[in-house]
Amino acid sequence: MYHSVGDCSYDPYRVTVSPRRLDRQLGWLRRRGLRGVGVRELLAARARGAGQDLVGLTFDDGYADFVAHALPLLRRHGCGATLFVLPGRLDGDNAWDPLGPRKPLLSAAGIRQAAAEGVEIGSHGLTHVDLIRADDALLRAEVSDSRALLSEMTGALVDGFCYPYGRVDRRAVDAVREAGYTYACATGPGDLTGPLALPASTSGSTTRPGGCISSTGCTNCAGCTTAPPRGCEPPAMPEFKALHIITGLGVGGAEQQLRLLLRHLPVDCDVVTLTNPGTVADGLTADGVRVVHLGMTGNRDLSALPRLVRLIRSGGYDLVHTHLYRACVYGRTAARLAGVRAVVATEHSLGETQLEGRALSAGVRALYLASERLGRTTVAVSGPVADRLRRWGVPEPRIEVVPNGIDVARFRFDPVTRERTRRRLGLPEGAYVVGGIGRLTAGKRFDVLIGALAHLPGDCWLLLVGGGPEENVLRRAAQRAGVTDRVLFTGERPYEPDGTPVSDLPALTSAMDVLASPSPEEAFGLALVEGLAAGLPVLYASCPAIEDLPPRSAEARRVRGGADAFAHALAQTRALAEARSSCPPSRTVSVAARHYCITRSAAQLMDVYAAAVSCSSPSPSPLGVTV
């Protein structure tokens, strides 16, 4: 529920949003695959069992700035809305707000202009009277007369009503029903329910994205059908602009995490990739994110640094957030040279002996620590990563733990998708499918799963999802083990449908029966959490995401050892599943997976951003001057 869209420098009732903020909020909805519509359209879609991608947007009071500021932004983002107006105050002002600035209200011509552009017109009463305190005659006039006037003004039936001040009681509901409205909204319906007491939430100068009502009950925590859990609400909407710098945008966990995160961060964000603008860059562009390829030719391409500095300066960014090692080194340095003090870096894949799949060296560590001092905060994706950063010498106050997040709903098990995907892969009916997801590198130890497969019955198959330099090595290992015909290599697969006939990652998890990871060193274990979201039992050698949770939070088991140990664990997991049912189970989302919903991660990261931006004390730049 919005009100005024304009200058919010003095906004004691916090009912005004700036055009810039509204633009960002509508973009935030679009990046999440959601579209704002009027309440009438939303309710009609829900009645058809559709509209999962719709959010009802309302603008109350009928301020004149709706036509000047809100209408062009709604048009730009392809959104609709419901405008609740006061036909008894045409060309008037908001006299009911004694402390706020006087703001002009729409004229009849302005209301007709909004209606002509597809905005649903609803009634907010005749003159903005508290209906709970109104006598019977005034109540009828405010409700009935306003509907008649608006119908005559627009030439259309008026279906919706919004209770002034958001206050409603049974008597007001009865009056609205008698007047012929089909729905009504209130910010405080109390015990009242039904279409004439729809709950609405307010969006103002310091609040999160607003809307009247969503199509699924909760659009915040993917997979939820009720109010979001504490800590999962969309974060507040600070006025700043952020630049994300990442080493590359090919298929990978950090890259996919960035794309998902940007759909949920209520901040105006651009992205710079130092190199390799791959499929994730295409996805970000499709999401409406501006992506710039810096064209860096290698780790020692120092010419990239001044280009990056110029880009940061010209963009007017308030915060720079870097991802992956090379981007952290160059991005932190460039940000400070450009005069940006709010610099955040996420450490996605720091292990005990490896960094991003490469062996750690004294030089890598020294350069990392030198550049770390140029930032405000280093974000660790798990507790073990934070511990390693401390042991390296990163000061405790500069470390924040923000776990990776997943889109729980996207990985929800679908039996129809399961059968279709298994047929497409050529899997025999009744096959027991062991899944492995990740880059095909030596550190992932997928050869252990190939060895385990050789000890399992002939109806067991191994489905390896991912690409990498070790694929031919693994194919030869399968040949030596005599299981070539039972190992499927899918190559890199998208996280969501991309218009090609190949199965995406969620479809492939539906085709699996168990997910296994023999990797001895993981920074988080994102693929395993996604497996839990698909309802899969999980076997793992290392997974901080699971180990950070209370015992028995997930159907997951740690396996210590090699091929024999995994073969034994896989056999036990299959026997347990078959004891439960002779048919594929109706899988449920793990509580652990819900713990890592992406909106929770976005909310935590917004706290980090707010602290970094608000920290105004100057700090030394690498040039020895204050910036």
C-alpha cells in the first residue's frame, strides 16, 4: 500500500516514497519474477487458481503526484495498480494529516487519466472519515455516495474500497457490502476476514517494498504459504547505489548466488565481471541488471585497474561489493582509489588448503590480506570460513557471517518433472539414481562415487551434473570400474529454464533418489542444501551448511572414508527409503533448506550494507590520503 510519491524530506507520517525508491522497489519485484497489478486483477487470478507471480499494489488517498511520478514508473515496469481516491476532495489536499505538509489531491481529470491508462479506480471514502466513529448516515454517505460518484466519473463499476486510516469494524464491513463493493482493504482488520477485510501493508519513506496482498500469502520466503519467519522479512530500503564486482559470470555457485541475491536485494545494483561474461551474465541482463564486461586478460592485467576506477567513479556508487579472489583484490583497490569507503567482500570458497579450487600459497594469502585492509567488511558464507579468516589474521570486528541462500520453491520436488526428466536421460524404469552436483575437479572426488557404484546393484545409476577439467579422467575411471553404461555426465546445466531443451538443475534433482558429495573440503555446501530443498536424502564428507545446524535438522549423514564407505551408506539409504514405501516418496522440503531461504540471506546482507554505508569516519586510502 503506497500513498504519496514525491518529496519525502519532511514526512512525519512516513507515507511518502521518492520516485527513485518506487523505481527500485518495482525493479526489485521484477527481478524476483513478480509483477504488480491492481487488486481486482489479483483476486480474479487467485479465483482461477493462477497468479503466483502477481502482487497487488495500491495507492491510497489519490495524491496528484500519482499521475506525475507513479504512473510513468508503473508503465515502465509493466505494472498495474489500484488507486483509491476521495471524490469528495477533488482538487483538495490532505487536511486530515495535521502535522504533515499540505499535498494536492487529484482532480476529476487526473482520476480519468489514471483510469484511461489501465489503473483500477477504487474508493477511499468520500472525504477521508474514520468510519468506526461515523454515525450511520455519514457512514452510508462515505461508502455509497463515493462509489456512485466514481462510477459516474470513470464510466466503470467500482469494485474496491479501502478503509480510511486502515480502521474497520463489523458495521463498516456491512456498509461496504450493502454498497455493492466486492472487496475492501484494511491495514488492521483484526479478527475480520474475507474479501471485505483484506489485510494491507503500508510502504513509506523508510519501509520495505509495499503491496496490498500477494498471490501466495508470502512472497518473501520462497516456498512458504504463510507469514515469513522472523528474520526473513524483506530488508529496509536505504537510498544508495551498489556495484557488484565478480571475477567471472560463467556457471558456478558464487555466480548463481549473485544472480539470485540481486533478485532479493532492495538496492539499485550494477554488476562488473572482470572476465568471462557467460550464461549467468545473460541471466542477469534478462533480469534487468546492467552488466559490464571489463575485458581483463589475466590475473596480472594491471590495465584493468584504472578502467575499473573510472567505472566506479562515473557510476556514483555508494557501496562496492566484491566476489571471488581476483575481484576482491582488484575491486577493493579500485573502490578505494575511486573514493568509495563502503567496501564489502564475500569469501565464497576459502578452504583449509584451497581457494576456489586452487592450492593456497603464501603469496595468495599475503595479497588477500593486503587488499582486505582496504575494505570495511568481509562476509563469510559459513562459520568455518569465518574461523579460517580469523586464523589468517582478519580482525574479528571486520568479519560477518551471511550464509548462502536458495530459492526453496524452485527446487521443490515434482513427480511429473521427475518422470519426464528420467525418460529424457534414458534412465530405465525403477533405476535408483545417485546424484553428484558440482564442478568436475579433482577436489570434488567424484571418482569416489564411481568407485562406490561398482559395489552397488546393477539398477543403481550415477548422475553427475556439472562440467570441468576432470570429465575425461572420470570417464576413464568409470570404464576401469566397469560402470560406463551406468554413469551419466550432463555437463553444465542452468539453474532455471533458459529456452533450450536440456533439463535444468531443479529438474535433475527431482530425477535423483539421493545426493552424495565426497568432497572433503567445502566452504558452504550449496548443492547439498538445494538437494534438501528437493526432499533428497544427503550423504556428504563435508558440508558446513548442514553442520552449522542443530542435530537431526536434515535428512543428512556424514560419511567418512572412500568408495567402500559411500557404497555402504548408499545401500543403507536405499534400504531405508524402500522400507518406507515401494513407490517414490512424496518428498517434503527439509527444515534445514528453509533455514537458508534467500530472503533471509538478503536481509542479513542488508544489515551489513547499512553498517558499511553509515560508517562515515574517513579511513586511509592506498595512496596515503584521506578519502
